[in-house]
Amino acid sequence: MAAGDRADVELMAEAAVHAGAVALTYFRSDPQVWTKAGNSPVTSADLEVDRILREALLEARPDYGWLSEESEDDEGRLTRSRTFIVDPIDGTRGFIDGSDQWCICAAVVENGRPVAAVIHCPALEETYAASSGGRTLLNGTAITAGGGELSTIAGPRKLGNFLNERQPAGPKAHPFVPSLAYRIALTAKGDVDAALASPGAHDWDLAAADLILHAAGGRLTGPRGDRLRYNRRKLRRDALFASAPGRHEALMALAKSAGFLK
């Protein structure tokens, strides 16, 4: 585990906790909401968290690249050896609706893979952190994804409807989680056995969660079972599959029967 990775985790965690405290002042307080490209919402809280993170992280690491859902993309990041990949609020629709399952996500990517990651969930008082070669920590305590049968899955509503129509002995759908990163974090801490995402997620939804799950012993892949690569020109993803140990093949088979895989 590189000391630089640990230092980046500490830096991102401090910035995320500060930004999270600010985001809570907007939460359930009728923040301004706009609709951006792709018909997705953005709030005044998203923009303020993005500003706080960008200032704090790039002031400390001015040689790093920057990729954020709420910042204009600068492809200069492609030339940097390390790049911050940030989602100021993952689960914005849930944030707007008053759900507490939204997170601030930050990762450092090097050579296409995350080497430091933080997911901070202010309303839940949960902070996940991991660095390359280390364990995943939840509020400072190491966690491990469980193993065994595939019994509970967090995913889109379409998957929930499919599972509810299956025989009672089959896997159950976890109640819908608006934040994709938090679905994956739930897999990392063993609250669910697997998580699934429909096509359309982006690097900022995934980079931090990928390392959080990997360092807890789990696995996140695309539809061909491939490990994801980050900080490329193409940011949009196909369907995604996250699982605890020993459950990936069963998840992929179930996804195929549910129509998520062709």
C-alpha cells in the first residue's frame, strides 16, 4: 500500500466530510434544481459540493487531472499520471426526494484503475475508504464482502419487478437505492450479495465504488466480466455487475434471464 495512496485517501475524506456538512444544509430544504443534458437533475448543492472538492483537492494536488460530473470536462486529464474522479452528489434524485441514500464520491485513478477512494454518505453518517493494496474501512473499521448464495440484490426497479415475479425461493430485490455508488458499497459491507446497474452510468458514478468493493473482496465488471478502466475519453458504461465473492457468475446468469444481458 503506497503512502501516497493513503495520503490521497486522507485528503479526499477530509474534503468530502467538509463538503458533506455543507450539503446537509441544502438537504430537505428545497434546494434549487435545474435539468441538464440527458434530462438529469442538478441542484445548488451538487454545484457547491463540486466547488468545495475541486478547490480543496486541486490546491493540494495541482498536478492531478480532474473529472467531475458537475465540471466541464478538460481532456488534459488524459495526459496526467493521476486524476481525481468525483461525483459531488451520487443519487441526486434521491437527494431531491429526501432519501438519505446519497453520497459524495471521490477517487484517484492511475493507469486506468482507482488507487485511492472515498464514499462519504453524510445523512447516513457513513464514510467508506480504501487505497490500493489495503482493506476497505467503514468509519475506520475494516469490512469484508460476504460469501455464499446469491440471495439479495440491489438494482434498478426493473430488476426488482423481475425478482418479485419469480418463485419465492429465488433471490430477493433489496429496496431501491437511488445512489449507484451506495448500492455497490452495500455489497462491500455485506448488506446485499450483489448490485446491478442498467447501461448509462459514468466514470464518476463508479471509480470510488469500484475500489471500495474490490478492497473488500468483491468484484465489479462490465457485461463481459471485464474489469473497468477509467479516465478515458469514453465515460458512459454498459450494464454493470457488482458482487461479493463467489456470486458473480450467478449474478450474470440472473441478469441474462432478466434481460440485462443479451
